[in-house]
Amino acid sequence: MDGGVLSTMRSRDDSTIIVGGGVIGVCCAYFLAKRGARVTLLERDQIGKGASYGNAGCIAPGHLPINKPGRLRQALKSLFDPLSPLYLAPRLDPALAKWLWAFSRACTERHVELCMRTLAPLGHTSRELFDELVEAEKLDCHFCREGYYEIYLTERGLESATKEASFISRYGFHPEVMPGDALREREPAINGRVVGGVSYPEAATINPYHFVLEMAQRAERYGAEIHTNTEVVAIRTIDRKVRDVQTQNGEVLESDCVVLASGAHSIPLIRKLGVRFPLQAAKGYHCDCESGQGTPPILRRACVLGESLVFCTPMDGFVRFAGTLEFSGVNHEIRRPRLNQLTTASSRYLQTMADAAVRSEWCGLRPCLPDGLPAVGPLAPYTGLFIATGHAMMGLTLGPVTGKLIAECVLDGSPSVDITALCPGRF
């Protein structure tokens, strides 16, 4: 099928370099290598140690893009509230100002509908791929198929969630609105303040770091070469055709094509190519807590704290509290009040763990594009250059389908489905 994204079909003997060893890059390496391509993956740090390491671990097909109507108003208010789920650190940044302007124009119901026409089918496919991968490859990653609950303290919040659930149901998903008592019967950790919520049965949870490590190992089994502590500083071209990549230590690696999947760290590489690509880094945090010796984790099924936008995900012996979108540039500075807000918010919705011990505190950078859609496919006018980034809060969810689509673009010349809306050159 002509997916609206055309590139030159490549031989499996051609070499492909993937830049970035997070969930997107590793999935690209897996699907390419499985089809017999010669693949080398270069990671600036260690595999899965970027945004993939500490995200919420929630596979959420059908999740709306970040461009919800009213989000700009929320963002402007957040300038004066450092504890807001969506936070803009006040600073002079012309690129961020342009991003916010483009973002504001995309915060409409019509645009969200356009996004969902692309994201929903990809979400269904990716969810199926998770099942297939975990089963066929015997992945050890604490995969749980039981979905999650989105819970609310206020009738106003529940009313908004009910409307959103009705909208999402138009795309083949089956959210169920539930009163608070029914939620507590299923999940006793939800406290009496919660008035109701929505169950999302198509969702799943996973330990994202373990998933990335396992997928990297399977990619190597199929022949992929993986090099860590190898930072790419330039993608070099001749007559707009990819020639090679240059690493920080001066090494030059020749390649027939390059897949750029390095998340927020893609920004300087794309900028050197002279391409307009409005990617911004949005910082997220997590705090992992484990219960005391001899007692089980507080939570059995994942919950999203609706008004606070905090994900609470039970993993293997601990609960991960994760969330926030903080636009403060490319840095890994932990703002302690924002980190603490994750567990503070959870105490308003969930039974507390009096003896809970903190086992991990973390922050990472999500790559966000202003229209709420990722960029997946060849980057015109360059030949042999492919982009796979900008997934915002959907990187884990769309990781497998992104890898599959990139493999099709590289090896077949076009994807099996229409991904015109994800064209990297759309900006």
C-alpha cells in the first residue's frame, strides 16, 4: 500500500545506522534486523538509560495527544505555579515561544480528531505487537495486560473524563465510566475521596527499562550491532545523500542510511542539517516506592490521578509515581518540589504506605512536537535519512509500531499504512 511516504527501496545488504538506544531506536533495530538488514545502533550513554528508563511504564493506546483544548490556558497559568502538571519555566527562549505559538494553534477539537485518525490505528497495532513480542520473544519485562484506572476527586473532573471517554470510544476502544465504590471494589487502594473514574481495558503496563534491554538483546540475536557510550555529533551528506556519521571521538562510520531516534537529543543533529524541526524537550519525573518488608505493594493495578496527571504503576515489588511536563530546556536538573508533588498528590487519591521506602528518584526528557504527533519516516530532501522521534508521552506505547514502520520505510520504500500525517518534513 502506498502510505503517502515514499523513499528509495533498499537492499538488506545496505548498512543502516540507528542513532539512539531508547525504546524507539531499539524497536527500529529489532524490526530491521529481524528482516535481515545490516544494522548498527549507536547510543550516547547506555541502552535505555534516557527517557525510556524511568517513564510511567503505561502502554496507553487511544491516549489523546498533548494538544487538548484548554491546554494553552493551563500552560499560561503554570508560569505562576511551579507545581502545575504542565510547567513552563520562565525564560527567554525564542524557539520555545515559536513552539508555544504553534502548539496553541493545534489545541482545538478539530485538530485532536485529525490526530486520533492517525494515532488510534497505530495504537491498536502497537498494542497487538506488544502481545506478540512478549509471547514470541519471551520478554522478561513484567508485562501486565489488565489496563488502568483514571480516577478523579471532583465531579467536574469526572464529567470531563466521561466526555473524553465517549470521544475515545469512537476509535475502537472501550473505556468504562465507573463510580467510586465500584472502583474501590476492584482496587482497594483507592480511597474514599475518589468520586469516580474511567477504566481503560485495552491498556497495559510494563517495566520500560527491562523491555528496552530485552528488545536490544533480541535485536542483537538477529544480527544487530550495538555500541554504547558512542555519541553522534554529525550526520554527513554529499549532494543531500547520507554518507556517514561522525562520533564525538572523531570516528567516522559510513552508512547507506541513518535512522535518527535519539529523542530530545536529536535537536542539534537536525539543526546542523538546516532543517526546520520544532522539537522541544519536556522533562518528566518519577519516584519509585516500595512497601515495607513482608507487606505487598499498595497498588495492584495502575491508576492515573486525573486532576494531578500522575501515573501510579505497580511494577515488580514497587510502585512508580511518574508524571509532569516541564519545559525548562535540555537539562537533567531535578526540581525537588515538583518531584515531591508526585507522592503528595497520590496521598489524596490512594491509601498511603506508612512504611514506604523510596528506591529511585529520576527525571528524563520527552521529545515533543507542537502538533502532538511524532515524526516518523524519511526526511526530505535528504536521501537515506529517516526520523523517528517526537512521541512526547507516547514513546513506549508507539515504540513497536514505530519500529515496524521504519523498517518498512527503509526496506520497502514505503510503509504498509498511511502515515502522511507523521511526515518529518511537515513543518
